Amino acid sequence: MAKFNFKKGDLVEIIAGDDRGTRATVLAVLAKKNKVIVEGCKIAKKAVKPTEENTKGGHVNKEMPIDASNVRKVEA
């Protein structure tokens, strides 16, 4: 496994894809899959079944993982 240059809370810039040019913080790092989850980027609508906490269910907007090669660390 290659060395991973990102950690939770780092400021990064998206360099490829629909969110190109966006600067945001890293919410999670998936080192084994070589992906990161960035706040407010690559949003997908996910269907949610009703549960005890969420009695209605419905749709939820969720950040999806982005490949680490499409993200560049930015100095604050």
C-alpha cells in the first residue's frame, strides 16, 4: 500500500470531475480503497428505509468517496 498524504480535517482542492476547483475539508479517509470523502462534494441521493429514528424514510443527500488522485492538498 502506498503512503497516503491526506488525513481527516485537511483542506483539499478537487482537481478532476464535476466539482473541479472546489476547496473543502476531508471528512474521512479510505486508505485501503485509495479514496477520500470530501465535505459537500460528489453528492448523491440515497433512498433510506423507515427506521425507529427516521419514521418516514425518504431520500438523503450523502457525500460519496472520491479517488485520491483527483484531490490535491492545499496549504491553509
